[in-house]
Amino acid sequence: MTKKLTAVITREEKWYVAHCLELGVVSQGKTIEKAMANLKEAVELYLESFGIKDIPKTSGEVILSPLEVAVGR
């Protein structure tokens, strides 16, 4: 069985940090591909430990947009 989850990757200096939004699992890698592979492994280990019964449902649609805000008024 497979389950679709949402991953968000950000660049943090020399590392890519990958977050699984539904589970709060985080991993990292030197490349996007390595960060995703590490996140996949971390999520699979998480699910082995805690089970899959409480995974929140995802809409399957992800929309990312830059956000600019005023600071230091």
C-alpha cells in the first residue's frame, strides 16, 4: 500500500531540509534528491514505529507562493 503525503524542501545554507507536513517528520541532504530520499526513509521508519491509522488526509494540491511583508516599521 502507498500513501501520498506532502513534502516541502527549503535550502538552509549548504543543506536542503525536507519536511513532511502531515507528520512533522524532517530530514536533510546535500542535494534535493538526497533530502527527499532521506525524508522518505524517515517517514517509513516513523510509520513503522507509530502506525498509519492517524495520518491526516491531504488535499493533494500544494500551492507555494513567495510572501513579502513589511518589517521594522
